[in-house]
Amino acid sequence: MPVPTEIAVRARQLREQIEYHNYRYYALDAPVIPDAEFDRLLRELQSLETQYPELVTLDSPTQRVGIAPVAAFSKITHRVPMLSLNNAFNDAEIEAFDRRCRESTGLSQIEYAVEPKFDGLAITLSYAQGRFVQGATRGDGYTGEDVTANLRTIRAIPMQLGIKQPPALLEVRGEVLMLKADFAALNVAQRERGDKEFANPRNAAAGSLRQLDPRITASRRLHFFAYGIGAADGWITPPTHAEIMNQLLDMHLPIARQRNVVQGVSGLLDFYRQIGSARAQLPYDIDGVVYKVNDLVLQEQLGFVARAPRFAIAHKFPAQEELTQVMGIDVQVGRTGALTPVARLAPVFVGGVTVTNATLHNEDEIRRKDVRIGDWVNVRRAGDVIPEIVSVVTERRPPDAREFVMPTTCPVCGSHVVRLPDEAVARCSGGLYCPAQRKQALWHFASRRAMDIDGLGEKLVDQLVDMGLINSPADLYRLGMVKLANLDRMADKSAANLLAAIEASKHTTLARFIYALGIRNVGEQTAKDLARYFGNLDALIAADQIVLQQVPDVGPVVAQSVAQFFAEPHNRTVIDMLRASGVVWPEDEPGMSIQTSAIVGKTFVLTGTLPNLSREDAKENIESLGGKVSGSVSKKTDYVVAGVDPGSKYIKAQELGVKILDEAALLELLNSLK
């Protein structure tokens, strides 16, 4: 019957698109669509040609593999064509493949050789009398590119076969790829040089192998795995594919460890699931598994179709990359106040699930990838990894695509957004007030080295916040037995103990209070330094960045964090509420005249067991007067405080001539300064 006009037009469009993407993929090593999108185009054309055989032409993409080689390399005609495999995407297609094999051979069960499907670049290696003489890419399946000089740089490829009596001629078929670790290292180097990063290991391997200068190929760590043979002279061919692979291994050719021989369709599907579950842990990328009828006689009996063998098939994993459109970019605020841009996507099925969101990490990453609202993008999802945008298809960018602008105020609480000079992440400055940071702020506030509210752990904080009982640390001091009684697994005694711990926390130190506020970059020691220097909280709140940098060990980054925290009105409001709730500390703590203390800036090392003081008590006493406590003895150590069984630190102090104090001498020194 005649081919409808619209069908003929669609077939022509599909051929043009497929050839264009073949050119991008094979010639330029710069694909603009993921493999799954290409597979759909090819399958649609195959379906049309099956329905209307009149559409089939000799130059149809369904009748050949890839495209002709680029002119920069000389051409090599393959003695045995390098044809590709048909693809299957579900169990039903594998069951149909097995049924065809059984029906064509008259057997009730078929034995299959199974192995991973590498995601790399197919090549052929020619060995004459066991010596590597030539290598080529697949090209269009019949004629490839001579990349012998580049292949010689790949250490995984033996220059001499490891057997005493090699065949006169042996063509080894295999895949050049880049291991995941080497790919990550290459992109780090590209980034440091300011060069363009590669999208994935397959692109990196293809681009590296097809360099005109072999020295560039040599500088990149490529790998090779053999998966079969082509032409062979002077070699007794083994009876099965599995035995061929064993002999290739004996010849010192690398092959996949994850291979097996299985029986029937159940064996095929079991292997598929086994490899799929281990996929993320493999050192290289795979995009499926390959099934081959193991018996070579049966292979010959089954034969070929136009572009692929009937005795083999590739069972593809769910696509890990897909094409979709960015419908918008929102900003999420994390537990620590970090603002993360998230792309809202047109729903797309990738990696076995429907994806509607993808992380954009930070503003710098958006600018580097040039992601805009309205763009068509390639999205990747591997296992449980959060989906991310790999690249933008700029050729499909709509005229109204809009650039993303990071908000200057927190989308959750309205506090100012700040970004420190040494960080890529922008953050909300309303740490004590922001609902997104509420649980993290409360848990830190109650921790042992902060306000030390015993019994207030993460799970209890979650309950209090989820039930709306507390919105800021100040609300802790308004809790009562009635409110706590509504919590799960909270008995009267537990509630009473918690209330007692909250009440006791009202009497603290300025250093603990500063640390409890959760100011970014302000740890326990910096909080002590700030408390000693300023003496009271109001002086600290009023200090600008210049004044803050006068504090010992406080640099510009810490100074900026502190100044920005106290500049946020929401934070100051919560601090006022805490003070109004009865949280107090000595406004003039011992040691506030540390500028004149004899041990300001002196370094102490504690070793051994002291008779009366705990290590923590001794440390707090020293630091309250401006001293520092270190964990190791060096020439810069001023005092070593030694107790019972002092150990190696005591010996080293003697060798260096460091002054050694016992507990009594330490207390005498500290009391004289107080």
C-alpha cells in the first residue's frame, strides 16, 4: 500500500535528526541529547520502516551504525563489520528474545554468556603474530578511524599478546573508557586550568582517544576491556563465547570480571538485577548488560539482521540522563541556613523514577552551566543520588529564557541573605529566628558545651517544633508541665527533669551563651575569645568588623559572620527575649582585665591525672584568664601541667626545657592573677 504523506515526512525528519545527533555524538564528541532520547528517535524510525517497508533505504540510520569517520584520521576497513546490538528495555522484550532463540534453534533452553555493557567507545585491535599493529574506531561499522598511535598510549592494551604461540592474525573487539575516579581527577585538572569540563566519562574517553596529538591522549588515564573478536587466522576458535573470553584473558587482555554463563530467561533477568544493584559501586560506567547465545554454532545458525546479530541483545538500564525543560528555579533553605537553588522541571522519567526537581547546588554552579528558566536541559539521576542538571541544550533555548537571580532576603523568614568571601553558598542570617533553621538552632543551643540543657536531644526538639510548642530558643523558658505532658514518651519525672535542666541553664557564662547562639564560624574557642575581650554582650553586639578583628585569632571571615549575625534585627529580638526570660551571666566575669594578665596568649599543655581538677575544669580556669590549652608539646609551649602518669608529653617538655607545673603550682599562678 502507498505510504501516507505525513508518514513519509516524519520518516525523513527522523533520519535528519538521527544523522545530526550521530554527527554530534561520533564526530564531535559533543552530544546535545541523552542516549535515551536518541534511542527513542531510532526506535520510532524502526517502527515506521517495519510498518512501511517501502521507507527502508540503504542509507537509513537503521541499516548502519554511526557515521563515516572524520577526515583528520586515515580510514581503515574492518575485515569483519563492527555491528551494534539491538536494545531491550523491559523484561517482556527479553522474554521475546529468548523465545525467538529457542524457536529458531529448536531447543527448550538456551545457554547465554552475560556481561556488562560498557559505556565507552568501541574499538578493534589487530594483532599480527601476537604483536599489536593497528587499532581503529567503529566508525560506521564498516570503515573506522586509524587511532593506532593513541591506542598505544593506553596501558591496559598489551603491545604483545601473552601467549607463546599467538595466532597469525587476531582482531580483538572491545571498549575504551575512563574509570570514574580518573574522570573526577581529569575534571578537577580541567577546572584548575580554566578549561571546559567533560559532561561524563564516556565523552571524556571519546574526546581523549580521538586527539590528533597522541601526547594528549597519553596524559589522560584511559582504560580498555575486551568483549569479543573479529577476524582470526591461525587460531582454533573455541566452541563458546565464554571460552573465547577466557582465552583473551590468558592473552593478557583485560575483560570484565562481572560476567557469567546462565541458563534461560530467568538466568538473564537474575544477572540483570544483580548487576543493576551493584552498578553504583562499579569503577566504571555501564548502561546495561549484554546477552549472547554462548554456543558459537548456534550463533551462526541464528545469524544476523541488517544491522545487528540475532544471537545477542543489549538489555538497557533505565536511562540515567533525560531531556526536559526548566519551568522555574526556587530556593530552599536548609537546617544551617544554606540557600540551595532547585530547578522545577517538566516531569521526566529518569533512573527508574519520575523526576520533577533537580539541585543546582549554588549560584556559581548556575552561572557555570548557564542554566536559565525555560531552558531544555539534560538531567541525570544515578541510584539514590539527588537528580542534577548535567548540561544545557543551548540550541533549544527559547527567546524568553530568563536568568536566575539569587534573592537578597530569605524566602522563609525575610532575614538578610549573606555570602562570605570564602564560600560558594549564600545563607540566611536569621539563625535564631528562621523556621527553616529552627530545629538545628534549638539542638545546638541546648547542647552540652552551649547551654547544657540535659535531656533536650534531637528527637525531643523535633517533637517540640513539630507540635508548635517552641519557635525560638526563648520559648524553651516558657515550657511547663502541661505542654510537656502532650509529648510522646514524656513521663512526669522526665518532664520535671527537663524543666529543672532548663531552669538551671538560665545561669551560664557569656562564652557559653555566645557559642549557643550558633553564629557561623564561631566555635567554642572563638566564643571564649570574644567573651574575654569584650566582657559583656552589649559591647560585642555594638562592635563593627574592624573592632572585632582586634580580638586575638579573629580574622575577617569570622568578624564578618559575627557582625552580620548581630546586624540582623530578628536575632537581636530573640536575644532580648532570652534575657527577659531570665538567662543571665556575670557581666564582669573573672579575667575581664585580661589585657594585663601575665598568661594572656600563653600556651599550656595538660598531661596525666590531676588530683582535684578535671581536665575540663583546668582548661576553663586557664582560658578564663586569657591562656590557651593545646594538645601537644612544642617549642612554643609555655607551661606543661603534669599530674599522675604524665607520659610522653612530660618527657618532651623536659627535653625542650618547658616549665613544668603541678596542680598546686597551677592554682597558685591562676589565683595570683585573679
